[in-house]
Amino acid sequence: MPEALSPHEVRAALATRWLGHPLVVLDRVDSTNRAAMEDTGLGHGAVLAARRQTAGKGRMGRTWQVPDGTVPFSLVLAPQISPDRMQLLTLATAVGLTDGIREHLHLSVDIKWPNDLLVDGKKLAGILTEARSDPDRIMRAVVGIGLNVNTDAGAMTGELAGRTTSLKTMLGRRVPVSPLLANILSALEAVYDELAGASGPEQILERYRERCVTLGREVTVRERNGSVRTCRANGVDGHGALLVITPEGKQERLFSADVSLSARDALAEGAG
Ligand code: BTN
């Protein structure tokens, strides 16, 4: 099966210096993020992928559906950034993932703040960053990515039906997973190197803002306390927070709210 995830094929195609070393592919796991966080034998640069994930974690405490064809993988990082800038890891990952997909498959992908990849308004991938930190330093970050590669159009159930897409759906053919993953890891390594380098996050944030379909739009903001407001999204700041203008005309910084582009998009969050 040329489209199955094979660690040998990924390693053969892998041109990275540090990301994907080691690369671990499990047949089945509850959550690659959980496993990557708990396996302290996996250090900076390790990638843990799975052929099946039974209890995937999504953003805001949701579960993440992984039907056949969706590829879950998690990256272990020890980033040199302070805990209050952790959101930058998610945003940099969105930029690297869109770079990798565009370079390998010539497919243009949008970003919805903070962590969704969309094509034609439907969710192609989600990113969940988790970390163990002390007050000054992130000790261990795990960046989990769920990418709908060869997922069938009807595979998502419940409220997610019709709200997601896959590379196969967009391109009209099955996509071999191993070379795709190798290319994505190269693009991610480049963006993490840039984040750690002298130029810092600003150029990554510029690329993020160019691809971010949330900006300039009226958005529905749902917060953990249950409040729902319609705001205007007008920027992403240097920490990765979304800047919105509230109905009262005040500017606020959002870090973790659910932001939907329209009522129809509201439930697409958490889609696998
Ligand atoms: C979202 O809610 O959009 C984020 C979804 C992230 C899912 C991925 S799949 C691989 C990794 N392991 C998990 O349990 N979750 C992330």
C-alpha cells in the first residue's frame, strides 16, 4: 500500500538535521500527544506517529476523530522560549505545515486562528500544543498534528459531517503518506530553526498573517466562561494572540477562545 505510513520510507526520504530523529511509528495508541509527553526517552526532535489513534485530544478539551486516512503525529520540542510565548509554537507549526503541503503537493492552504488549516473553508488539519513548563522556561513541548490525508469525504460523523476535507478529496487521488510526512518535517524544521534564530518570530508571524483567513473578518468568539460575542478580528500580535474589536469598540487580546468565521463554521472546531 503506497499510501500507508511506513517508518522505513519516511526515514529514506527524510532530509532533516534534527526533526524526526528518532521517528517512532506505533500501530495503535490512545493519543500521540499523551504518549509523546509521557515518554521521557523521547527528546527534542523526536516524532511519534501512529497508524490508529483511539482517543485523540483536540483543542479546548474536545476529542479528535481519527478515521482511516487521517494521520496523527506529535513532535517533541525543547524550545528556548518563555511559557507566555508558547502560542508561537502553534502558529509556527501552522506556517510550516502549510509550507510543506504547498511545496510537496502544490496546494494552497489557509489558516484559521490559531490552529486550523482550511481548504475552501473546510478543516484539513488541526494542531494541539501542550507543554510542561516552570515559570521561566518550557521544559518539554509536544506539538500534535492531525492531518486528513486520505480520509474519505463521508468519514466524519455527527456535527463534523461535511465540515472537513482531506488532501485526497482536494486532489482527487490518494496521497502517499511517507514522502508527504518527510517533506512536512523538513518544512517544520526550517520554521522552528527560524523561530529559534536571530530573526525571531516576526517573519513567521508575517507569513501567518498573510495566510490567516480570520483577519479582517467578523468572528463569533466563544469563551470558556460561556460568553458569545461578535467581534472584528484585526490582528495577531507578537505573542500570537488574536486582536479583536469588541461590540463596545474596545480592543482585546484573545489567547484561547473559540473563534468561528460564521455561524456555519462554529462546530468545525475540533473536526478531525
Ligand atoms: C484541534 O482541536 O483542532 C487540534 C487537534 C489535534 C489533533 C492531534 S492528532 C495528533 C495529536 N495527538 C492528539 O491526541 N491530538 C493531536
